[in-house]
Amino acid sequence: MSKLRRHLSSNTSSSVEPKKLSDLKEKTGNLYESIAVIAKRANQINISIREELHNKLEEFASHTDSLEEIHENKEQIEISKAYERMPNASLLATTEFLEDKVYFRKNEENLFS
């Protein structure tokens, strides 16, 4: 099991739990800023998972066109199923955010000057 998958599976349950919006707002002082931080982290997690899955499935890629090579690969199916069972990236990002595991900084520059 990869480092990322161990981290994801040990940190988050697979069920969705309600979150208090006030808890999200408390971290940045603005609910929409908090949601933006969570969205950016979820995107990072998605990219990481996608790259890892692509690399694992690339091992099974067939570069020949013979019919013998085109069949269901049990290991490939199991890998795909394991990734399907992983928690949603948004849930992971929200959990990390609420547990102060996401580094973010505010840009103090006033954009409307």
C-alpha cells in the first residue's frame, strides 16, 4: 500500500459527517476563504491520487494488439476497486483543514485598490 493511501485510509472514515460552518469559518475568519483553501487541497489530493493510480495501472498496460493480451486482469481490477473505495478528496481535505494539517497563508494585498 502506498504512503498516500495509508495516510488517506488511516485519517478519514469513509462516511460523510456533518461539519459546523462556524468551525470552517473560524480557521480563516471567512467561510468562503476556508472553502477555497479546502477546494485547493482537494484538488492537490485528486491530482496525487490520479497520478498514483495511473502509475499503477501503467504497469499493466499492453502495448501489443494481440487478443491474448486483451483480457481482464484481476490485479488491475483489484487496484481500481481499492481506489474507488477511497474517501472523496473533498472529505479528506475538509478533515485535514479542520485538524490544522493544511498550510495556507492569506494574501494581504488588497485586490480592489
